[in-house]
Amino acid sequence: MRSLTCVLPIEISTRDLDPKLLLAVELAKRGFPVLLGGKGQVRSTAKEHAPYLYFDKGSAAGPGMYRDIVESGGKVVMLDDEGGIVENGMFTLLVRYPEEVLPFYSLVFCWGEKTRDCLLERKPLLGEVITAVVGHPKFDLSLPRYRPLYADGVAGLRAKYGDFVLINTSFAYANHFLSYEEGIRPLPGHFGLEDPLKDYVDEGYYRLIIYYFIRAIRRLARKFPETGFVLRPHPSENPEHYKRFLAEHGNVHVIYCGDVHEWILASKAVMHHDCTTGVESALAGVPTVSYVPIADNDFAPPLPMAISDNARNEEELLDLVASYLTRPAGAPEWQPRNAHVLSSWLANTRQSSSNAIATVISERCDELVGTVTKPRRRSLSTMAGQVLKKTVGIPAALKGARMRRYVKHKRANSFPEKLLDSRIRFFREVQNAPQVSWRSLRGGVILIEPGCSHAE
């Protein structure tokens, strides 16, 4: 067994569990023990398994968390979950790499060459960090060999909803689960934008997009009354906003549950604006339309739009959805537009991301272990100061029931033993990996390591 533990935090299990399990099996195949669990719990447990490698998903977290990781015997790896496809390194990509946390990174994994080049141009400090182009494991799961994993879920969704169009939204800037002041404005640097641009993005652009989407969905529901329309908001969005404006349509369902791959594969088509789900559905061969009544590539990721069919107004949208719904059974698989551009944006088009990540870590293991800071014990005053800082930094409105609802809304759910065992067995077979063992630790953290299977 390798001497470096890999730590994979999970924020939302319906979104994060499968790609993290896929990566965990590949890492265990190379001899690395892996800790997997909710963000707070897994960071705490990791300190007992130093030296360790913490896979950061990208956030606006301040340097305190990263300093704590390094001082407790860890190294930080950046594997961005959301910001890898923005033109010219703008907006959502840059905010996920705050200048004050860059010195804590030991490895940065990029989705494609374009992401890497944008980051190196606009974040010069990353030039001193190992930067590898690997794609992302979540896009591996769109490939045909992983579809059997979702077959039962797909069948269940089709039985319940019949023919339906999946609509994915990602408009938390204007429809956050918390209020705008609570959920968006407090973010460090607020995307690095000047105040007028903040107002444009938050109060203008995305609010207009929501308005156009709701209007278009109403018209689709009336035009195709026998078809279901499943609106799946981003985890940070407030679903009640959509429910209120779409309540009159019995064939529109606002739902956030289940794995997105099951929803994609069960649907007749996928509609989005600029969401990475559009990339996943396009890779899966499911007809995908980007509805762009307005578009600003300085703020909206262009790749999901570029590889989707585009509808610039409601008439074009109605025509495209009609063509998707009347596709004959056995028709050739839908092909993404401009598929040639994918390779520079997404390394998954030419390699397994989980395999590429595990290969880099295997090759760099000795170097990473050799530079780990020896863990040091923190004084009671230091720990008390950190707790106070966290408490003071929480807006007063979030310290009560509203914060509890938000944490419950976004937290990683528990991982049922039967689900874990079936997922690990499947990934082990598809990845041609040796058997791995897993067991539950405190706080819902899972330890996955080389060895015999759980059942054995």
C-alpha cells in the first residue's frame, strides 16, 4: 500500500458520489488508500491519516482551510468541479482560484489545454505548480461503458414520467437558495468584478435568463401537453421560485433528486443555457439544446452552447423540441455540434480522466510525500480563535433555521452500504481493477483501500 492517503470530499452525493467513487477505485488500484465523505467530516478524519492529499473541488474558501490542511500533514490538489470551460479564463473560472490560496496548491488538474492556458496566463503563480491536463471523472461517466450502472434508474424514471424533456438551470446568481445578500454578495472578492458589473451579472443578466426560461417552459408545456418537462435546478438555487411560476402546468415537475446521468439517459432531450450538464448530455448522445435568448460570453461558458443545438428564440426552441420528440426509435445517436472543439476543452475525449489523475499522482507520490509538513499540535487558543473567526464570519441571518435548512439542502447524504458495494463492484469490473475493500469510519466517512472486496 502506498504511503499517501487520497482525500475526496463530497458536497452533494447525488452529484459527486459516482465520479469520486470511480476515481477512488482507480486510486486504490494503484495502491492508494482513499477517504471519501462530507467536506467537514473527511477533513477532520484525514488528519489521522497523514500524509494525505486533499482534492479541493474549487470554491471561494479563504486561506485558513488550506493552511490547516498543510499544517496537519496534507497537500492540496485542485480538481475543479465546475469552472473548467470559460472562455479567456473569465468569471467563474477565475473566482475558483483566489490569489491568496494559490500558494497552498501542490497540483492543479485542468479539464483541457484551454483551461490550463487561461489559468497560466491570468494566474502567474500557478506557473510554479504542477499543472496537468486530465479532464474530469464526471465526464467519463457519460461514456457508453458506464451506462449499465444507470439502467435500473433510467427504467424507473421512464416508468414514472414517460417521455420527458430534462431542463437544467444554473442561475444561482439571481435565484440563490438563500437571499442574494446572504448567498452571493458575501463571497470573497465577489468574482473579482467591479460593482457595476456585479449588478449586471447578478441583477441583470441571470435574472433576465430566468424570466426567458420560465416563459419558454410555459409555452413548451402548452404546446406539448402529453410530454413531461422536468426542471432540475442547480443545488444552490431556490426551487420554490420555479414551482411558484410553473404551478399551473401539470406536466412540469420541479425536482432535485437522483443522479443526473439517470435523468439525462432517461430523457428525450436536455435543455439548458450554459450548464455543464449540457456537456454531459451531449457526450452521452442525448439531443441537447442551449436556449440563448441572450448570451454574453464574458460571463456565460461558451462550450456548453457551442456543442449544443442553439435556440435563440421561442419559435426555434419549439421547433427543435418537436424534432427531438419525433425522433424515430433506432435513429442514429444524436451528435454534438462542433464536436471538433471538444478535444482542446476536455481531455476526456481522448483518455480516461480517472486513469490520468491516478497516473500523475503515482508518478509524483514520492515527491509529494517528501515535502509534506510535519503535523503540529495546535494550541487551545488557536483552535478557539478559528472557531470564533468562523462564527463571526457567518451573517446573523444565517445562524438560525435558515442556515440549517441551507446546510441540509446542500450536505452530502449518507451512503447506503448496498449502494456503495454495488457501485464499487461495478467500477472495479469496468476499470479492470483489483478487488478493493471499504469500511465506514466515524462521521459517515468511507475508507477505500486495496484488498478483498467488502463482502469477502
